[in-house]
Amino acid sequence: MNLPTGPVAPPLDRLLAKSARGGRPPETLVEHLWATLRAAEALCARTGRITAVEGPLNGTFEEAVALAALCHDAGKIPGGFQDMVCGRAKTWGERHEVLSLGFLPPLIADPALLEWVALGVLTHHRPLRDDEARGIQRLYGNDEVSDLRERFDRITPGAPTALLEWLRATAAKSSLPVATGDVAPFAEDDLHALSRELMEKVLNRWVMGGAAPREGLAAVLLQGAVTAADRLSSAHGDLHSHQPIGEGFRERLEHGFAARGRTPREHQLRAADHSGHLLLRAPTGSGKTEAALLWAARQARDIAGDTGGVPRLYYTLPYLASINAMTERLGDLLGDREVVGVAHSRAASHHLATAITPEDGDTARAGAAARAVARAEATRLFRETVRVGTPYQLLRSALAGPENAGVLLDSCNSVFVLDELHAYDAQRLGYVLAMAGLWKELGGRVAVLSATLPDALADAVGEALGEAPHLIDCPDIGLPYRHRVRVRGHHLTDAPAVEEIGERLRVGEAVLVVTNNVAHAIDLFETLAPLAIEANDGDPDAATLLHSRFRRGDRGAIEKRVRERFGTGLAPRRGGLLVATQVVEVSLDVDFDVLFTSAAPLEALLQRFGRVNRVAARPPADVIVHEPAWTKRRGKQDAARGEEVFADGVYEREPVTLGLDILRDHDGKPANEAEATRWLNRVYASEWGEHWRKQVEEQRESFASSFLRFNRPFDDRSGLAGRFDELFDGTEAILDTDREAYEEALGSAHRRAGRLLADDLLIPLPHWAGPTAGWDRRLGVHVVQGEYDEHLGLTAVHTRGAQSSYQPGEVL
């Protein structure tokens, strides 16, 4: 590495920051500090000017980040650390960031800037305060200078002075505000004393006292910038510095339209011309996604002009399969899939699935897994400027701390497209909207898209943003009706329903059956599969079951088989049967001839309708809704509502009955999404709708006050991560009978690549089912005892002393 000050002399040339790893040689301390400074400069340049931090730091945010990055690991000079990094000792046991503070006072003359830089240095690995003796205060808060001298000992003579000279020269080369003149001899005792003094100031300011909202937010963003720069340089990563959905995107998209004999539609042009937050209501097939991207390109240009940065685009969706599909769609649209990042917990699985074929052997799979892990890690380091993911990844930034503050920094001056917000319950929706309010404060622009955006949701978005976003309603563009509503008074599993489904199968139609729980899905599949196979000349692939309780690998194979048989646009069309639960609502790009479904809330039903006659290539197709069974629900039971019954044990009664009443009024008539929006407005105008609005508002306020005020930004929040995981990811486990296969997969590739291959055996469980799963410390995975069939999925989970603690109808 070429250093700005040229080759370094002893002892700096022998002091290391990183040991040899991943085929790379050891990295010297000055090489790592220089690389981290460069990474910090790149991050700040891409982020642009952040208005929210200008007041607290008096316009010195970028300088504070750069100086903290330059000095963050200076405290790695003691012999204990050098022994560890050179392999002479396994551990050291001290926190280098404490000693790094001692280099700052002789380097930085401005006292205000000095304290901010010290904060960035001291918080780049650990919280300042926690309850488990991990925080800096517990570890060092009571130490005197003599204690630090004993803990940070065996410092090479002359190393402090030499390193301080190098830090000052390097900072000056980067035009950073540092003290000038010759460096006075800097003794080891000076280093310990200055470290103690500055640490005490930081702890008194940020642990003993609280922070004003803007100060706390600025502090977290500073921490995020330093930690992100450190991780980027440690990984030898890079950042994309161009936004492909920005300047020139509109012209390229319109050129592509013209090449296909198309012109942009009115709502697309209006979206492209609007500057500011947006609500877009446009039916399926109208070019809603293109309209959103045209809007995003306009916002990216505006933000870049205002801040001098390169805005990032986040496109969020609630379901993994739709995220994966959108990632591929954007990659193809931009002509390069490498410019689009996948930001969800299974990103590496997506990259692996797109890189391997069934014919690949173990060696090819191991190599593909390693590349998939590397690609997912690059996205975690914020490489791409276009990312598709769940809002969950962005919500975790509210936890702050070294693990999550970088996400918050990356949210500054960004563009957010929130698609399918209707999929979230009131709690999750409230959390997402609270974050949207913070994104606005951080210079972001927000768009909410929906084919059927109810007024109540539009109002909730406006309240979160503090202003009513501009609403664009797609005008009637003459799209044909796709569906005809039918309502049946019996249950989906009753004999009349089974007979009607059988008739459709016998005439060769592609039939979709959607149940509200797994038990009903399995029951119907076992009944109907023989009919579907017989109607399709004995083809065993003519009948498929899909729900959320399959192994990951099995589910991936099932979804692939479904797409190959029922995918949109396939010709010739083929008959057959798919029995599914809610997982099919927006997870697959499929096209069926008819839908049979159990009643559910209207938003869910509209998504199920969307899997039928997908592109209106045929006359209006029947979507047949059945009366649900009203039963109690197992799981997180509200004692106050213990006797309440739910649709098939899953959905609240009120929204389901409201939707059913509306559909009965429309029985036998064709329907489109404009009418569906009016239906939803009727539902949300009800007493239940008023309760929903209050829930959303309460959850938004609760999340904002608990997580987004940052009045104590450096208290440890890592223990709250489980709360987020429960809300968005649930628990995954392997079967006890899969232990040996899991262990073999772990060993088939190096570390995280092996873990990725082993993850094919994981089965999702609801968070409340966690007690049925034990933790295998050796394998690092939850394990359950249960019954599993590759065609039916998980059918029971057993615990000691009970025959079955789980039946598939009791969870989603």
C-alpha cells in the first residue's frame, strides 16, 4: 500500500493492526489507519452533507469522522496486542480504543472537535454502558492512570512519538484540522494520562448525562460512519459511487419504451416530474414499478444536487421471494445484476440459488457458496447504491451501536420506495412509519406504492412524515377486468367445495387453492392431488403443496417447480393444482385459471386474486371465496380476548366479516383494483378501522419514543435484537434427524459458506414455538424433534412428555 507520507521507519513498520487471513498478508497499523481514513472519506463523499448534524457539530461532521477513522486503532501499540496479532498469544483482554484516545489531545487543538473525535474512537466497538460488564464504563470507568499503565504496558520505546508524528503528517496531507509545528517527545506516561483524562470527559458527557435529540442523533451517525469505515477497510471492500437510477435514467427508460413501441403513461410521467414524497396508487399491469423508479430517479438527482452526495435507493418489499424477483428485475433493467444489492437475512441464499444448477457437484456448490457469502457481505458493507430488501434491515438501525449505526448513516440522503405496506400488521406498520419519519429528518424522500391504497393508509403515511405526500392516482387506462367474484357459504374443505375444485381440474384448468392454515392445506392436498394427477395423464408434478413449514431447500425446489409449470407468460398453458397458504400471496409470479380460497382480510384476498389471470390475457376469471371456520387461535393469546374466535384460527373476525359482506354484495360481478380500493375504504371507515388507525399511531409513537430519540445513544441495545427477530424473522430449526446432514454440510465449505449450504435444512417456526426447539451449541442451531415429509412439510413437533406440541393448523 502506498502511504501519503512515504515509507515508514522503525518501529512503525513492525507494528501490526491485522493478522494474516484469507490469503492476505498481515497489515501494519499505519496501513490500516490510512485505509480506514480513505474509507471514511469515501463514505462521507457518497453520503453528502447531512443537515441534521450541522448544528451539533458546527459543520465539522466530516472532519470528525475522518480524524476518528485515522486514529481509531492507534491504541494497538502495546505488546499484549502485538503478541496476539502475531500469534504469540491467543487473547489480549484489553480495549485498544481506550488507549487510542491518548493520541488525540496533542493532535487536535479545537476542544469541541476533540470531544466528538474521541466519541467516535471510543464507541467503534463497544457500548459505553451496559449491564454485562462489556461496556467501556464497567471495564475502565474506575481506573486511575496507574491502572491504565499496568493494563496497557510493554509499549515499544519511541512508538508513541513516531505514531503521533505520522498521524499529524497524514491528517495534514488530507487537509484535516490538526495542530501544527514540531511534535514534542510523547512519552508512554503522557499517553496513559491523556487517555484517562479524555475517557473521563466522554463518559461524563454521554453516560452520566443525557443528550438532546439532535445531539444524540448526530452522535449515532458519527459512530456509524467510523464503524462502517473500519469494517470496509478491514474487508478491503469498495463502495459504488454512481447511482444508476438517477441522472439519465429517465432517458434510458423512455428509449427502451420506444424500442418496444411504447410511450410512458400519464401517471409515470407525473411521477417522473414530481419532487418530494409520493403516494402512488396504480393497478397491476399499469407500469407501477416503472413509475416508482422514474420518481426515484428524480429524487436522486435532487438530493445529489442539494447535498453533493450519491443517494442510495432502497426498494422494500415484505416477502423474500418478491424481493428476489425484484432484484433480478432491476438487475436486468440496469443491464448489470452486480449493481443491485439484496438486503435481507437470506441474501446469501438468493445469490447461491442464482449461481448453481442441480447438476453442480459438491466442489462447485462450495465455491458458489463462498462467492454468495462474499456478495452478501459486500451489501452489508453498503457497497451498492441500489438495494432491495425488507424494511426490517432498515429498522435495525434503531438499535444503533457498533452493529447497526452504520445502517442509519447509510439512510441519510437516500430514496425509499415502500411497496406492499398493506402486508404488515398494525405493529410492524407503525414501526416502519416511525422510521419513515426519521428518514425524512435525515434528508430522505419516501414513496409508498400500492395497487389498492386505502385512504386510511395514505393518512397514516402523511401523519408519519408530518405532511401529506403528493398522491398520484393512475387514470383509467382501459385495462380489462381480470376477475369475477364468487362467494360460497360453505367451508373450503367441505364436500361441495372439493367437488367444485375437482370439476375444474377435470377440464384441464390450472387451479389455485389457498387456505388460511397448514392443516387445511395438507387435508385438501391429500384429497385433491390424486384428482389433479389423474386429470393430467398421471403426471406427478401436476399437484403441489406449498406452505411455510418446509425445509428451505425443499421449499426452493417446490417454488421452482411451481414457476416452471404455472409461471406468467408460459405457453402452452398447463393444467394442474397448487394448494398453498398465505405464502403464495405475493411470493410467486404465477398465473392460474381459477382461485378457490378461504375468506381472509380483504387485502390478503386481493393479493390472492392477483395470482389468477395475471396479465388479463383471458376473460374475467373466477375467484371463489369460502366462509371460514370460526375457531380459537393458539399462540400469543390475549387474556382479555381469550374467548374470541378467528377465521380458521388465524385472522381477526371483524376485518374478515367486513370484507365478506362487501364481496357478497359483489357476488357474480367482475371486479378491478379501482373498485377494490373503494372496498378497502369501506372496511377502514368502520369501527374496526378506527381501532386499526389508533393501533398504528400508538405503535409509531411507541417505537419513535423508545428507539428514535437517542437521548442515551451509547447504552447497550443489543439485547433488544431478539424483539426485532421475533417480529420479522421468527425462529428456524433443523430436525433432530437432520443433525448428521447439517454437520456434514457445515464441513463441506469454509466457515460461513458451509453454514450457508447447511441452511437448506432449516425449517421456519413461529417465534412462540421457540420453546419446542433446543439449542445445539456445537452446531450453532436450534433443533426440534418432529415429523416431516418432503411433500407435506412439517406435520408435528414433539417435546418430552407430550405426543405433539405443534399441529400444522395452529400456526401460519
